[in-house]
Amino acid sequence: MSAVVTTPSVSRYRQPTRRGAEVGLLLLAFVVGAAAYVQVDLAILGHLASDTVPVLLAIAALLLLAHVAVRFLATYADPVIVPAVAALNILGLAMIHRLDLAEAQRAARNGGVAPSPDVYTQLTWTALGIVLFVAVLVVVKDHRSLQRYTYTAMFAGLVLLLLPLAPGIGAEINGARLWLRLGGLSFQPGEIAKILLTIFFAGYLTVTRDSLALVRTKIMGIEFPRGRDMGPLFVAWFISLGVLVFERDLGTSLLFFGLFVSLLYIATQRRSWLVLGAVLFITGAVFAYLAFGHVRLRVDVWLHPFADEADSSYQIAQSLYGFASGGMFGSGLGQGYPQLVPYAKSDFIVAAFGEELGLIGLMAMLVLYGIVVERGLRTAIACRDVFGTLLAAGLSISLGLQVFVVVGGVSRLIPLTGLTTPFLAQGGSSLVANWIAIGLLIRVSDAARRPDAERVSLEDAPTQVVSL
Amino acid sequence: MSELLLTLLRLGFLALIWLLVIVTILVLRRDLRAPRDARPLVAAPALRGGAKAARAPKPEKPPKVKHGPRQLVVIEGPLTGTVIPLGTGDVTIGRAPHSTLVLDDDYASNAHSRLTLTNGTWVVTDLGSTNGTWIDRTRITGPTPLTAGHTLKVGRTVLELRK
């Protein structure tokens, strides 16, 4: 190389931290959420509910906490991830509040006692989620330190995934065995397992990607990996089938396998992994359809939602009616009938939004998810180390996959599977786990965007003099 | 609550949630441009690299090319102002640390393009980059000669040959 760069005016620019933009966006996100909350009260009660102001103040305090933590602990992190996620979280709270009011009204009509509102529980989980988000930023100073725990994460992840099968503490709710019940509390350990397994996938592929990418045999013009290198793919496939068979959880099974295949593709940049993954996925899907009644039922309901409307497909049919009555502009918050869909607060919260905010409102929410995923993938590209790249990509792909599977299921694009809508749906485990995942993403993002000048470089540091 | 007010609230809320989305996207747009708008921490030319190069014994003289361009200059992008003296050897551009010009540019590939001197003309070859190599406004499809007065675009970086 004979050419020499003489003026490397690189990295001598002040990288803006964009924390100001984050404050502005957070404020706007809060205004959107508060507007939703207030609109619910005005439409249903005609005045503000007595607890609305304290709830909104609590939310504002939590957002402030999240922002201060990012400002001091991850100064250069991406400015739009936290606001987008916060907006979705508050909208979820507003919708749960709205359904609480509907339940209270129905109870009053029937002369019963109003059930205790779920929004407080969800708010408590939100608080715990944000506290753990801050804790992640405090504890994980550098995401690369997580790579040390690759196999610990795998072990812990698998244990958590299988824990609900243990007799005594495991519990089956609505046909899926994914819950732990200790005392009065129930928790889905699978949600935390998702993060641990993402860490494991990232760490594992960082080490093995070269052999997975380079050693090939050619079959029919496409290069395929050697048999022995395909081992991990098969292991992932068997474990996700195992989750499907023993825990009857279609969603987690799909997410787990999809995540592993996408990360394999990102790590090796070989399309053949996608082909192999698709083949295995189709094989598994056909096998599951033929072998298990509950999978067959899901597919039948998907194909013929109005055939057995009174019974097995009641839920999906009601959800479709909800979307239809919402139309383009929606009925307005508090003015539709989302409570008619069973599990409107959790599995079918997207249908509730579709009905009350219409296609236009729902699209805005999907774009918010899209922005978070895009920022995550951008973080992955910008990140300088392979582990960080894979970790950021894994966390954002798992978020994107979840949203796709849930929204696709509820809107009958794909068969319905039991995954929670991240940040929106009622359910503490999912909310807490997703905030932890966002904490990790912010940590990687901070490392990726931090300018070189801020990093201590050996070359720049003055030589220390040891005086004796 | 009157019907009219509720309708206004309902449409107003849809406008508000889209406002959030649009403002978020505007923030992202500014973020993409950030490196160019940013102020330099120190005056660009006086740099360690330059000083070191001046003090160091002169490397063997690059073989003279008659008439041809002598430098490749970055005129746009985060590395604006960087000058690469041209000899007869190949110049590689990309994010990979072993490239002649190492770009810190998300839109550039690791091995993006190569300039080769063939019969006194610099010829640009795209090395299978994702976003392509562009001469003026055209994406090149094969080895293409680059002459002074035309711009070469790699990712967000624009380069030019100079005498």
C-alpha cells in the first residue's frame, strides 16, 4: 500500500448526546399517554376519575427517573428508544384503565361489586420495570462483560424455560403451562429466559461464527454448512419443539427458533441458514399440526373464524368485529366495545386499540414499534464489537418478532399464538422483561454512539511516572 | 360530554399520536446528519498524524505519475478534508481497518470499492458493497474510469481526484 493518509481528521467532532431531544420526545410521549387517559375518563364518566391525576403524576415521575438514569449512565444512547417505548407503555395503561371502567360499569348494571382495577397492578409492574431498567444501566457498565456469562445465561435460560413443568410450582393457565405460582404471585419465567437466551446466542455465535460461516459443502448450487456445524441449529429446533409439546406454547416456541435463525444469519451473513431454518420450521409446523390437537384447533380457527363463532373461534371473531367497527378512524377511546373480546386487556389488547383508535391510530403504534426495532438494528450496525452487534440485533429482532406474531395473530394474518404484546398488554413478567431488554439495548447503543475521544486510548493517555 | 367535543377529542388524539411519530422521525433525521453539522473539537488541520508524518523520515517517494491526478480528496462526509496521496498502488475504501481509507460510515461496506491505476487512468471497481459505488449520479456496474472533475460516492462519503 503506497498511499498514506496524511490528515486523519477523524473522530475530532463533538458527537451530540441528543439528551435534549430525548427530553422533548419523552414530554410528548407523556402528553400522548395523558391525553389517552383523560379522554377515556371524559368519554366514559364525563369527568376525570378521582385517581387519574395521581396515576399520571406517578407515570411522570417514572419517566423522569428513566431519563435521569439514561442521562447519567448512558449519555450517548439513542434518544428515541426510551420515549417510543414509554409512549406504548402509557397507552397500554390507558387502555387497561378503560377496560377497568367498562368492567366497573357492567358490575354496577348487574348490581354486583366492581372488580378491583387492574391498572394499579400494571402501574406497579411498570414501576418495577423502569427500576430494573435503571438497575441494568447501573450494574452492566459495559455490555461486553455479559459475554463472560454466555454459558451461565444458557443454563439459567433453559432452567427458567423448563421451570413451569416442575410439579408444585408450575401452573397451567388457559391450556398453556408457562406460569410459576408462588403464594399469590404468578410469573412467566419464559419472558426472562428470552433475554438470557439472547445473551447466550450472541455470545455463542460470536465465538463460533467463523466456522459456521466458512466451512461449506455445495448442494445444488447453494453452499450449505457441514453436518456437524448444523448441530446447534438442530438443538435449538428440538428445544423449541419441546416447548411446544410440553408447555403448549406456540408463541415462545416460534420466537425462540426465529430468533436463533435470524442471529445465525446475521452472524454468518449466509443465506443458506435461512433456507435451512425455513425447511426445519415447515417440518416442525407440519409435524405439530398433525400431532397435536391444540395446534390443529388454532389453524382451523385461523382459516374459518366464523365457522364456530359461538365457541372455539368466539375470541378471534369478536376481535375481527372490533377491528371492523373501528374502521379507519376508530370509535374513539372509551366509545367502543372492546370489552366484548375475551382477554381484551392482555392477549387481545391490540384488537381493543384497533377498535378505538382505528387503522390510523393502530398504524401509529406499529410505526413506534418499528422505530424501536430500527434503532436497535442501527445500534447493531454501529456497534464495534461482534457480541454487541449480535446482542442488539437479537433484542430488537425478538421485539419485532413478538409484535409481528401478536398483531398477525389478532388480525388473522397468521394463526393465533400466545405471545404478549410488548409494553401494551397486561402482564407483569412481560413488561418487566421488556424493560430489562430495553436497558441492555440502551447500554449497547451508548457504547456504539460514544465518540472515540471519550474512550480512554492508551496512545493518548500521558505516561505515568512512578516516584519511589 | 357533547358528541361534538368527543369527536374533536377523538380526531385530535389521532393527530397527537401521529405528531409523536413524526417528531420522532424528525429527531432521527437530524441524528443521521449529526456528524456533518457537528462542530470540530479542535481545528482540523493541525493533528498528531500530520505532525508525525512531517517529522518522520520521508518514506520512499511514490513513483511519479505523469500528468495524472496526484491526490484523492474527501469532499463530503465525516472525513471531509482527508487527503490521500496517490502513487501507483491500489487504493481500497471501506470500513475494514486494513483499507487505505478507513470509513467510519454506517452506509459503507467493509470492503466497499477499489481504485486501480490502469494505463494512467484510475479505474474504480465496486467490491460487492451493499449500497453501491457511485460516480456522479450513476451507480457503477463494472470497472469504471474516474477522471478529475467527477465525484466518487461511497456510503455518505464523496471523494474527488485532484492534481
